[in-house]
Amino acid sequence: MLTSQIIKPARTLAKDPEPGTYSNDALLGLLDLVCLDVIDQVKFPFARISTSTTAGQAVYLLPETPIDDGTGCVWLNGALLTKTDIATLQGQQIGYYDSTGQGTPNPDGGGPTANAGSFVPAWTVQPPESFPMPTYSNLRSFAAPWTAGSAGRYAIHGGDLILVPPPNASAQTDGEGNPIPNLVIDMCISDAYVGPYTWNANTTQPRTLKNMGQRIWFPNNFRNVLTWGLVERMLSADDSGSSRALDNAGAQFRNQINLMLFWAKSYRSYDRINMQTNRSRYTGYSWRRNSQYGGGYP
């Protein structure tokens, strides 16, 4: 949908015909806030961002911090990485406090500065490796501390993405010598509504709505929630407006948020292959216990 498809009906509902109290530029700024609010609450849509890695570098500045709820993916050279965090890498959450690391600290490895290199967390001195890494099991423990030879992991720390271990080679280049993006993130990104782009890991720039003809990357069924969200902000900023109208706009926005939450949950469940088990359809107690087909819960 286009920004004009949100702003024009919002002006009508707020009784602010153009030219009115708010310029279109001001409404574009308010619509940015609405889009961020909707993505934060509904956690939709997912987006894909990519960049090129550098040999030995483990830390990459993210353009925006993704909403990593465990349903997203990070790939490096096509290898699927396991989600983790620094506390888990070091075993803190299980009272382990790893100090088994012996080696040369990597200045771009994401560990602390002034690392002595001895009796430190193993992940902070893990040498770079090639990706995809050879793994002997596709089953990975989310709670296990890092040990040498483990499958590749990623951690989102502040505004950085940390790769463990770091890649030992830079991204390949195309026929014109340009690096091919080989680090790919597929998650809910806060500014995904502005549209797709290739992420530059060294710099970030504000991505906002700029004109009435710009496309908003939401499905069309989000039009109502975005419109009512904009109306609520227009009315809340107008001291001369009716409190009843503001309350109504807020109630409509919250109702639409709930509808979109239900829709997004259904969408994600249909979009994935659900795990199947040998559990019997007949779940009565006697059936599970006595039937040769039930066998209880797997």
C-alpha cells in the first residue's frame, strides 16, 4: 500500500482535511511512529537483510536491532547458525562461568578488551574457522556453553551481531569485484516497512517515510490498524480536539492491533510445517492407556 492510502482516510476520520492542522510531512513522521508501534506489538512482517563478512571479524553493526523471538534465522555462507547470548556462551546461566580458554584473543572477536588469553571464556579466544562448519549432529543444545568444535552460533548484543567463531575468509566477490553478501538475517526488523535494502555493516542511516507516493511494506489488511493508529496520534497532539473522539480512535487502534495479532499468529502457523507425532486422535485416558495404537504421549 502507499502512504497516501493511510494519510487521506486518516485526515477524513480526524476531520483534518488538507490543508489542515498537519502538513503531509508531519503526518509522514507520525506514520513512521505508528509503523514502528505496530511492528513492535504484532512482530510482523519479517524482513531479510544481508551484508558481506570480513576475514577474522566476528562483530557486525546492525542497521536496526531485530526482534529475535527465536523464530528468525541467521545464515553464514548458507550455514544455519544457532541462537545464543554471551551469558550462555560463558555458561553463566547454569553456574558454569567458563575459564577454559587458552589462546590468542581476536581483537575483532567480540570479547572484552585487555583479554589475557589464558583462563578466559573459550569463545573469546576461538580462532576463526571456515563456514559451513562440519558438524556431527544437527541437534544443538541452546543452554550449553561454547566449546571448540561446536556448531556456529550468533548473539545479538546491543546493536551488534556477534558470530562465534568468526569466519576465516572474507565474502566472495562477483565478476566486478564487489563482495557478495554472505551473512543473511531473516527476522522481524523494526524499519522493514520502508522496504528491502542491502545492509552496510559499517554504517547505519535513518530509514523513514519521505513522500505521499512511497510504498509501505505491510499487507493490505494492515490498512485499518495503520489508519486508526495515525488518527489516534493526530487527535492526541491536538489540544482543541474532543476527548471522546480520541478515546474512540484509541479503542479502534487497540482492537485492530488484537485482530492483527491473531492474524499474524495464524499466518505464521500456516506458513510453517507443524511437528507431527504418533499421538492418537482419541485422547481419552482409557484409550491412551489401553489401546495398542495410542501408546500415550510421545
